[in-house]
Amino acid sequence: MARRSAEPANGSAPAARQVPMRDFSRSLPMSLLRAREAVMRQFRPSLRQHGLTEQQWRILRALAAIETVEVTELARTAFLLGPSLSRILRDLEARQLIERRTAKTDQRRSMVSISEKGVKLMASVAPSSEAIYAEITRRYGVRKLAELQEMLGELEQSLAGLGASEEAIAEE
């Protein structure tokens, strides 16, 4: 089977190459997504063995770090959209991995915490999770991993206010 050339018949460069932007594969968002995917590929089999999705695990991890949290704050902490979080919370609640109750101060707000069963599940996942972290650290290096986490934190901080004024205007 003959491959067709991506070059136009007139010999000019394809339209995509005329866009004055860095190469797609070298864009920061794509680099971060590729790195995230490489990391998550290591964790997914273990999560699947325990009947968890990445998002469910992210919520349990966030809840394990705090006593109780309001649902909208949990959405921000776990980087999930409200509708997705609602569905995931329903699933986790049905499995009795979380507990949800109405806030005493505002009946419209829902508070969430990890249940004892959720803590036990996390304890069963923890050894394989830590083994995966150990292997990532062994392959990438303790120093480089610490530097990467520090640099990512610095990147996040340096961009924290960027675009905030446009978002505030759009919300008004």
C-alpha cells in the first residue's frame, strides 16, 4: 500500500507548519500530559486490582489527608469538575468508602469524609503504591524526583495569579 505524502501538490509547506507556534510535541501542556500518563500507567494496574479508578483514588487520597471537607473544596483539591465529582462520590458512598452529610451551618452544603472501610482499602493499596513510588524513584533518581516536584510546585506558584483577573471578569 502506497503512503500519500502530507505535502501539498504545489510543494508549499502544509498549513499546520505555517502557524507561528512551537512544535506540538514540545508544548508544555503536552509534555506534562505525557509525563502524567507515563506515571499513571505505573499505578493503574494496582488501582484496577483494588476496584478503583484514578479519580476515585485521588478523592480517597485527598480525604485521607483531611478530616472532613465541603464538596466544592474537594472538587478544587482533587481537580475534578462538579458533575464528575458527584458521580464518583455516589459510587464511593455506595461502596461505603466515604461518608457524606449535610453541613450543620448550611443545609445546602454537603460535607464528605473517608470512612473506616475507605481507610482500610487505602491501607491495602498503600504497599503496592509505595512499591511503585520506590521503582519510579529508583529509575529516575531521588535527587531528580525531588527537584522535579520542587520545580513543578514553583511553576504552579508562578502561574497562580496569571489569568485570574480575566476569570474574575468572566464570572461577573
